[in-house]
Amino acid sequence: MGGDSFDVTYNTSAANDIQRKSINSVMMKRYMGTRRTIGLNGGLEYKFNADNKIYFRGMFNKFDDIRPVYETYVDYTNKRYQYNFRYSHYQTELYGMELGGEHSLSSKLNLDWMLSDYQAKYFLDTPPTNSTKGLPIATFRQKITGGFNNLSSDGNRYWGFDSPDGIGGEYMDYSSDITNQNDRLSADKLLLSQLVIAKLDNNERDKIARVNLKYDVNPNISIKVGAKYRDKDRTSTYGYNTVYLPGASLGIPNSPALLTLSQLATTDAPSGTAFLGGMNGNYDSYIMNPPTKDQLFQMFSPEFLQQNGFRDFSSAETNATSVYTGEESVFAAYAMAEIKASDKLKIVGGFRNESTRMTLNGSKATKEGTPATTVISESIVESNYNAFLPMLHLRYNFSPKANIRFAYTKSFIRPNFGDLSPGSSIDNTSTPFTITRGNPDLKPTFSHNFDLMGEYYFNNIGILSGGVFYKKISDIVFSDTSILNIGGTNYNVTQAKNLQDSNLIGFEAGINKRLDFLPGFWNGFGVEFNYTFIDSKVEVPRTDANGIQYFDKTSLPNQSKNLFNAILYYEGNKIMVRLAGKYRGKSVETINQKLGPQYYIWSDKNFTVDFSASYDITKKLKIFVELNNLSNESLRLYMGDNKKRVTSNEWYGSRGQLGVRWQIF
């Protein structure tokens, strides 16, 4: 698996709207990787008699995601290239067990219970040559001494439609436009300028106990009650960077000379499809032969660091605020009733109450004294709240083939632990640098949901459905992103925040029908289609430089207005074939609360086509094939109202798998 990406950052910290759309840097990336999954599941069940049984289940899953990543930046602000190579070996482990039972206490009363203990780990364990473990990243830089062509009169690089002078072209025809061809990217000129280990070590443990009781009052009425307790413990280290810088780049006397990429052991760059083949130019010259994996690891050894004059310049301020521990305790109880009011009407009503207590222990950095110095202090975030969640479901059957359903529910979502952290983390390997800040003041998101749905079942297999829905949402969480200039350096700053009240209304329609009215071979064909329309609205508060407050109207983050899926399938005696198309309309991804809608990041519309087929050789042996993204659709993000003002365009290409399934028992 792999992909290519073309990313652009803009100078949104500039003083005026025109220059805010000038280009800060362009990044061209390729990654090629492998994924490996190992799973083991087991279970036991013991029946004491027909009315009582207990069970035990256990599982272990290990997931390895290995992705060497190659990034080349053209940095227009600092007039240089930057080349990053990192070896990403993300490891995920999930294991645990549960013990439960089901008991019929009488002809009318049933009880079930369960105790479970599960643990998840997500971590990096490289490089082996350094006591600090994480993501090893080597950064090389090369000066562009001759400057650039196609700059506007203000000295900035733009796309042509944003330029004051109308020059700059479009991203699909991108060229760095260096004035001196001797400034082309070269392994002989790329200097090893930084080594970083980005630590990642997340551990989460969930201990759960639950019990449910069901009492059948009579054949038409049943009552259910239950309770659940969950205790979650989490420790997280993310954004903790060990940074090594060479003395020569800092002007330290008698430091060893900077190494070039060509002086290191390298391997061939990943081949395959043309680099950024979805664009119009040839970009192979931006892919350098990277260091070998062993060479990358060796660069972090104490011997290499000392021999080449590297010193540890890690930020005690940032690293201290990148570590936190958290505990979340939730006690929930519910009561509900199922009532068969008549042969045609069924009513389900009840409520659930959840009490949440969360404590997060972290650190924060503050400036104190004259001159100002950074002080690291302990920070404890506590959040205790109660959620009362009523619900009501009605189902009316007009006939055995047609019904209408109404539902009201109240639901909520808790903020993520990481978003609540009082600290922040800095990625100083990107251009510009990136700061991710926590927000201890985040509130949970609540929603009142109303649904009305009708269904009609065909005589043979198939269903026709349609309905409308409405949601009233409070305190939805969004990602606020902006470029800030701190001490003369641009930083891309991201922080989770709450929005005010929002709402959405929509309708959906779908059909699943086997074309059994066709003759012979053709009656094996069938179609599935569903379409959803969603109109969502939210107001984002913004205060301009004069202190005037505005409310910018937009759609809900990550919510498309139009969605549909279409499937043509064939089912024969032993064969199954499916051709599926999926469409997702544009949606706002991140909000710039400071500058307003012209600086929001949008995800463009996307349509993908997938194919799958299987053939039963025997009752227990099957061969299958799956092909994804036959349309070779890319994922494109852009800023503001112009889709050509791209911030990221990523091509995954088409991929597939061929395999055999064997049912042993």
C-alpha cells in the first residue's frame, strides 16, 4: 500500500487578505508501506441447565503499520528545500477477557451480567540504537541561493488566481520556478540539519461491569432495567520530541562539518507509479534516494551523534506538557418498556442516565518574572457531569409489508482525552512548524434527535425505504486552525473548541431489490441505492481587529450535504459479484475562527468505485477478489471558496487483494 500527496501551506498570518493567500511552502510526499495483523480469539461456555449458563471469552490482536515516508518541501519563506525521511513502525496491541452469564430466574424474569477487562496500546519502539523510543526523523536542508521566478510584485509566490499580478499558474501544473538551475535539489547539497525522535506511547485500560434484568409483565408488555460501570485509565505521551541539532548549523566553533545525504548509505527510492502521477508535470526529481533503515537508526546512536557534533536541544517546556494521565469513571443506569399496544402498534420508551467523573493530570507552561522565564507547573483538569437521555420509539404496521417508524432520542459524545490536555505539542519537522494545543474547557456534545421513517418490503427479497430527520446539537467540537507568527517564526496552530448551538435537517431514501422479474440468467441481478440529503447550520463567533463580533454561518464540520451509495450486484448458484459506487459531497474540515470563512479548510466532493467477487469451490472453500478505488479518486482539501487553492491532494491509487477463505468447522 502507499500514496502520494501534494500539500500547500499559506501565509495566513500576513497583515492583509491578499498576502494571506500567498504560498508559504509546498510539500510533496510519498509513502510505501505494509500492514500486518495477528489475531487470536477463544471462548468457553458452560450450561448448568436449560436456564443457566456462563461464558468466558478472551482475545489478543496485534497490528503493525510500517510506513517509510519521504517528504520534500519547497520553502518559499526561508528560500530552501527540506527533505525528511522517517521510518514509521506503528504498533497496536489489543487484548483482554470477559466473563458473563445468562440466567432464567423464572418464566417471566431473565438476568444477564458481564465483567470485562481490556487493554489497548499504541506505540513506537524505534530506533533500537537510542534509549528514547519513538518515530525517528532525519531532516536535510539545502539553500536556494538564486531565488524564484513568477513572484508577484510584493515578492511573494501565489497561484495565478490569487496573485495581485495574475501570475503563478495552478497547482496541477506546479513548478518550483527556481531562477538558477544549479539550485536543483541534490543529494550532494542536502545537509543533515536535524534529527528528531517523536515519542508516541499511549496506553488505555477499560474495566467494565454490567447487569440487565428483563421482566415480562404479560405477552404484550416487558420491562428492562440495567446498570453499567466503566473505569477507564489512560496514559499518553504524544508530541514529546527529542531534538538533536548539529553544532555547525548553530555556529559552534570547531564543530564537525555538516554531512550531505550523498555521504550516507542510501537505497533506491520507492518505485511503482509515477510520483504525483495525478498532476500534469514530472516530479521524479523531488524524490531522493533515502538513507537505508539501518543508516537511519545508526544516525541516532550515541557514537554517531558525538562524532558529528549533534547535541540535545529538546524543549523541556514542550515535552513536559506532552505527557498526561487520565481516569474516567462512568456509572450508567437505564429503564425501558416494550409495549405491544395492538397488532399494528409497538411502543418502546425509556431513559438512560450516565454520570461521568473525569480527572486528567498534566502540566502547563507559563511565563513568569522579569525577564520572563518558563515555569512548568502541575495542572489537574476535572470534569464532572450528568447526562439524562430519554428515548421513545413508535412503530406502526399498515400491513405485513409496510410500516412507519418514529423515534426521539437524546444522545451525547464526550470530548477526547487528548483534546482536554492542558499542554501542547510542537512538530518541528514540518514546514511551517505545527503546534497542537489542548483545551481543558471543552464540554460534551449533546443532541436531540427526531426521525420519521417508512419501509415497504417487496414480495421477494428487497426493501424500499424513506424518511426525514432533525437534530438539535449543542457544544459540538470542531478543530480551529490558524497560522500564528511567534517570535518571527510561523506556526500552524490547531486546537479543539466548542461551537454554539447548531442543527441539521435532512431526508434519506433507499431501495434494495433483486431483479427476479427478469428471465433466466438475468434474474440474478439486483440493485441497492440510498441517498441522503443533509442541510446543517452553525454560527461561528469571530471578533475582528476592531473588536467587532461577527457570527459566520457555515455547515457542521465533517458533514456533507449530499451522500449516496449505488451497488449493482449479481448472485448466482456459487458466484457473487458486486460493483459499488460511493459519493460524498464537500464538507468543511477545519475552521479558522480568527480569520473567518475565507480561511476554512474544505474537503472536496469524492466518488469512488469498488469491485468484489467470490466463487464457492465447495461448501467450505471460497476464492475471492476485492478491488478498491477503481476510479483512482484523490482526496482533496482546499482553503476558502476556490477549489484550486489546494491545501492537500492525496492519491492512494487503486488497490486490491486476492485470497482464499476456508471454513474449518
